[in-house]
Amino acid sequence: MSIRRDPWTWVGLASAVGFLVLATLVVRRGGLPFDEPISTALRALPIPASAWILITELGGLVLGAVGTALVLAALATRRFRLGALVAVLLIGASLFTDLVKDGVACPRPPWEHLVAASGYSFPSGHSLNSTVGYGLLAVVAWRSRRPAALRRATLLVAVIPVLVGLSRIALGVHYPTDVLGGWLAGVAFVATGSIAIRLSGAMDRDRWRGDLAEPPNEPPTEPPTEPPTGP
């Protein structure tokens, strides 16, 4: 499949453009009209803060463990290219988040924060990083040789970044635009990773040098000699 026909190409481009547009609006306006009503509605839901905190940890400590396990599993199965790609994308997403936060410099929401949160607000790091981590897990699982039912079940992890993003709004530490920006940038990272995995053949096991057995050296064959003919 060519890059142009790969749907991840268009998904990644659309997400990247959407993120740039949203970031520009946040820089110019400081937020969008739907931020306050959505935040108010989520914070008013009859869901205890403890439940939101458990969900938000799926984009924190749990996500770190999942990402580490995915890299180690790739290395343990001799998929070194896959492990390197996943590690670079996870680290790159985290660095990208910090870079954009400092560049946009959007303050946190003014209402009560139910969990500790420091730094700037846009984009939501929990939303962005969980989209990248769980998204790559779903991509790798889908392209593996596991049974189809197991691969389809693994796709359910794609729901986790949605819940994590909603929890950040409900806990009062992010605007909806922060979460939306995190989702868009995260999808762009996943699309980049999916394309890179396909082009590099990273789902295949890497071989040691000794795995490429050389054919044994055979003595050169000499042309058959013809018996001498009589005079």
C-alpha cells in the first residue's frame, strides 16, 4: 500500500491541521465559547471525584507502565525496530506537549482543581500521551498475528484516552479545548507511528547476523574430460 492510499496518512494530516488551527485560536482568543458550558456540565455529573481520579491515572502512572511494557515486549520478541519506534514516539509526544505548553502559555481554568496540576493548560498532556500510548498499543495489536477476536478486543483500549480526557475536564484542571488539542495531536503521532511501522517492517522479527546462514562452500566443478580419440 502506498503512502497516499494509506488512510493513516490522511487521518494524520487532518489531525495535525486541526491541532494547528485549534492552537492558533487558543493563542489569539484564550479559549473557545464551548469551554465553560461543557466544563460546567461535566463537573455537575453525579460521579464521585474518586472515580474521575482513578480514570485520570490511566493517563498517568498506568500509562507509563503500559508504554514500558510495550517497548520491553517488542525487544523481548526481537522486534528492535518496533521497540525503538514506540519509545521515540512516546518520548517525543511528552517533549512535544511540554514545548507547546510553554509556547501557547495558556493558564489553567480558574475554578476549583480536584487534583494537583502545575504548568500551563494547552494541550492536555494526559489526553495527548494516553492517545499516543494506547493508540500505538491498538495499532501493534491489530497488526500482530494474534487471533482476530483478541485483536478486536484490544481495540477497546482506544476508548481509554476519551475517558482520560473527560476526567481532566471533570477534575477542573483542563478546558475542553485542551483535551481536544491533546486528542488531535495524539492521533497525529499515532498516524505517524503507524506509517513508520508499516514502511520499516517493524512488525517482523529482526535477525541476528548468525541467523542468515551462508550456503556451504562447494568445490568448483570441472568440465568432464572426454576420452582420447584414436588416430
